Amino acid sequence: MNKMEKTFTVRGARNWASSFLEEHNREARVGELMLLHLLDAKKHQILMRQTEELPEGVSHTFQKWVQEHAETGKPLEHFTKKAEFYGRDFYVDHRVLIPRPETEELIEAVLSRISPNMSIVDVGTGSGIIGITLKSELPETKVYATDLSEDALEVAQENANALESEVHFYKGNFLEPLLEQKINPDIIVSNPPYIPVNNRSNLSNTVLHDPELALFAEKDGLAAYEAIANQALQLDEKPQLIAFEIGHDQGESVPALLNKLDPNAHLTVIQDINKKDRIVLWK
């Protein structure tokens, strides 16, 4: 295994990490992001500190992190315990899915279609990013969030407390807690598990550090959509909008499923910034 010199400069650390990660077929930029975090600095700031020697503790941690990421694929966010989403920092760890940039587009789709004082439920909330972001952007809305994982709900509540966001969390399978309590939301929004179980071997080991419960679904990745849709149709009143994030190859299969369950459904598929099918809106 490569070793760095005992004492080294910011430039030396950046160069070592870049080469080491590339040798292990990892993204070189991860090393720089780790260094930025450990130095609590912005990129322009470390560019002005190239000849500065790293503190011994930072040096040791940095080397350890880079080597562990190279060997195991452990994602950056599991080292820093932080992920940025919609301009806010969220706590994340191995108990929850790491937020993806595409999910910000789901937020945009909902924000552009919501009216004041509507109620929202974030189904399968994970770290709470969707529900907390919507509540933060629209303080007058009432926001509920559900998850089957007690661990995930602990993380979500921690994020809600840190961001002073009043979200009502419930443990249960998708919409079951709301059905039990006769809560009828105006809007359902969800980024459910949608990767087909048999695709597991095709994923990078970095992705596989996320909880399997948040990644994989039976029925070719459609099981969660089917369950949420069936539960939504059991509500006393059908929500005004149901917004799903989908896999890039589910732009036909998810609408077909929803249309089968609700023949009168008005369905819209929205592509993400990369021109891939990413969101299904169901009215």
C-alpha cells in the first residue's frame, strides 16, 4: 500500500490522494473533498495554502479515509457524516440513503405545483431530506413523513431538529400510519426503493453502502410503487398530486402500473437535467 510522507503539505496531500485513488479506479476528486472537510475550508482557500503543512491529526485521518475509500468504496458522506441537499446540510450515515442530486428535481416539481396550506406526506423518508426541505421552503404546510426503519427515523428526526423543521414522523409501511390515523394528505411525494433485486450485482460497492431497504424492490423494481399506489387509493379522498422519483428506465413501466390501478389517472413523466426519465406525477 502506498504511504504518504509523515509530514506533508496541502499540495503533497492533494497530489498523493489523486494518484492513489486513480490507481484504485476511484474518483480523484473525492480526496480533495475529504481534505476540504478536514480543513473546514473552501477550494479557493486551500489553493492559497498549498505550501502549508497539514496538522498531524488531519494528516493521519486524511490518509486513513483515502485508503479506506479506495479499498472498500465507502462513500465520502459516510466519512464526513454530511450531505448537501437543496442548499442545506443534512446528517447522514450508514442507516440512510445518501441524497442524490436528481431528487432536488423532485422537490422542484412539487414546489411548482403546490398551493399554500396544503398537507404533504413524504413516504419512505430516509434521512428526511424531502419532507424537511418542503417544510423549510413552505413553512405554512403541514408535513408528515413515514418510514419502516426505526434507524432512518432517528436520523430524520435529528435532521428536523437541527434545521428547526416541524415534520411529523411515523413508523410504518409507506402510507399505513396515515391510513390508521385517518390522515388524508393533499400531496404524496416519494423516492421509494426502485432498483430490481436482480440488478444488485451491477451496482458499484459505493452504492451498496446504502441500506438495501432503501435501494431494492421486488417485481422488477415496481413493488414499492404498487404498494404506495394501492394505499393511496384507500384514502378517504384521493390526493391532489402524487409525485414519484423513478429509475431512468422506468418512464414507461411506472405509468403503466399506475394506469392499471387507476384508469382515470392523469400521468406526466418529467425528465431530469440529464434528459433521463426521473419523475412521474399522478393526478
